[in-house]
Amino acid sequence: MRIDDPQILAALPDLGIELRAGASMTEQTSLGIGGTTDLLRIRRQEHLPELIRLLNGGGIPHRFLGGGTNLLILDGELPWVMLQLVRAQPDVRLEGNFAYVDCAADLGRTVTFCAKNDLGGMEGLIGVPGTVGGALRMNAGAYGTQIGSYVREVQVYRAGDGGIQTLRGSEINFEYRHTSFAPDDIMLSVKLELPSKPFREILQGIRICNEKRRASQPLNQKSAGCIFKNPPGASAGRMIDELGLKSHRVGDARVSERHANFFVNDGQARAADMLGLIADVRQRVHRAFGFELEEEVIVWKG
Ligand SMILES: Cc1cc2nc3c(=O)[nH]c(=O)nc-3n(C[C@H](O)[C@H](O)[C@H](O)COP(=O)(O)OP(=O)(O)OC[C@H]3O[C@@H](n4cnc5c(N)ncnc54)[C@H](O)[C@@H]3O)c2cc1C
């Protein structure tokens, strides 16, 4: 979708918003799949309400992009524009055991920065790519750690109320790859409370998690991490593996040989290929094991 309303276009520079016209989502997502649309990069969070007001007034639908590492987006000209926060400088501020983090911050760099200041707890999240905002939305987790455990406050733009407000951690439900944020909430910054730990000890934990990841995941290929959530008491990857589906493909979309719950883009995969592979694998798992696998990757079809 292209913004052609002259009033909106004229207002963007004053709001500190950078317009990247016709941005390709193949470059914005770790899967390397997706169509094109106008991308609006927000430098000053306080202007977000005014931007949304303008877009709503112009009848322009929008979606929010973090690091694009958990997204499968349809091909072609997209029927919405994309909004994205630009990282503040600095993006993490520490006060005792509290870390105040901008939601555009890179999650891995945040974990490392806190570690260097003897604040631990998030070692398991070290290899999770993407932004802190995306991690909050997804309640990103790995190796027994989930970001939600450390959240004390989140500043959000709440479309329903049209304003920016602060939610207490206790008001938010963090579940397995699911949170109680409203679908159109935009997370702006977060206050985390992290346990004190010597850097050396945290580093050891980080190294162990990195090794586990390197040994089990196709990190040099285009993917969105796990495609399916694990059903209670079962492993989606193990079921797919047991069906002999590693390397199974639809077009250039392929089940990874390294990790059966990672689906990779082997070159020129289109959204339809990936969706076809997802549907096929889901059906086979259902037939064989009786589980209806639910996607972990967020699919934007339209
Ligand atoms: C190699 C690889 C390994 C991975 N391993 C893991 C893992 O171990 N554990 C895990 O949990 N995930 C994993 N993932 C998935 C992914 O990295 C996480 O879900 C990550 O937290 C997504 O963050 P993002 O910024 O890229 O979000 P995006 O993919 O850009 O967006 C995901 C969702 O969050 C929303 N969103 C993003 N930012 C905001 C914001 N500021 N406000 C409101 N909504 C927002 C988007 O609208 C979208 O709905 C992996 C992915 C890859 C490619």
C-alpha cells in the first residue's frame, strides 16, 4: 500500500517519521519472504498517537514490525503500511536491578549489556533474534527462561484509548508464546527487574545456550525459528522428524534437516510455498498423532 495523501506525506517530517516507500518485506524478515509496502519508521515515540490518528483519518490500515524474525507475510503489494520504531540512543538504562529498555532495542544486545553490568536471568534468551518489543509480544523464551518473568512495567500505545499508558507487569499475562496485550497495542519501552549475578557466571550460561543452539538449529539459513508451538506434553519437532519429513519441501520452502520444527527458505520461496508446507505437515501430524499443531510463527495473509 502506498501513502498518496498529500496532507499525511507533508506531516511526516515534522513528526520525525522516515518514509521508506515500497519497502520489500523480503529484506525486513528473517524468512526473506513477503511483499512490498510503505514502511514508516518512528523516531520519536511521543508522535505515535498523531501518526495513528492521521493514518486512521486517511483510511490507511497499518501493522507493526519489530525485527521481522517471527513473521510470515504474504507476497505482492500488501494491503497495509508497516510501522516500525527506530532504536533510541542509548536504548538501555540501568538503575540498581532495574533495566529500562527501549522496545526497538535488539534483544541479544540487551541481554549482553545487562550481563556486562552483572545483571543476569536472561541467559536463555541470548540467541533469540529480534527486538525487545517482539519478545514482549511473543513472550519469547528458550532453555527455561521467558522474558515475561522479568517484566515489571510496560509503556504501550493503546489504540483503544488513543494514548500512551504504563501497564504494571502484574496486569499482563505471559503464557507460552502468548500474551494478553491487545492485538493493536504497541509496546514502547519496558522496565525489567533482573537478579544480580557476576558477569563471569552469566557468560558461562550464555556460552552453554549458544552451543546448544548452534548444535541444533539451522542458524545460517533463512527461517523464523519454530514454525509450530509444542502441544502440551509433546514436541512438534519430534513428531515431524518421526514422520521422516526432514527435507520435505514445497517449492523453495523446506523442513530443515537440522531441526524439524524450523522451516527454511532455500532461495526464492514465496509465502504460498511456506503456507503449503505448513498445511501439509500439519495435516500429516494430525493424521499420524492426532495433534492439531498451532502456528508459533505469526502469519499475515491479508
Ligand atoms: C533462528 C531463530 C531462532 C529463534 N529462536 C526462538 C526461541 O528460542 N524462542 C522464541 O521465543 N522465539 C524464537 N524465535 C522467534 C523470534 O525471534 C521471536 O519470536 C522474537 O521475539 C520476535 O521478535 P521480532 O522483533 O523479530 O518480532 P516480529 O517478528 O517483527 O513480530 C512478531 C510479532 O510481534 C509484534 N511486535 C513486534 N514488536 C512489537 C512492539 N514493539 N509492539 C507491539 N507488537 C510488536 C508484531 O506486530 C508481530 O505480531 C527465533 C527466530 C529465529 C529466526
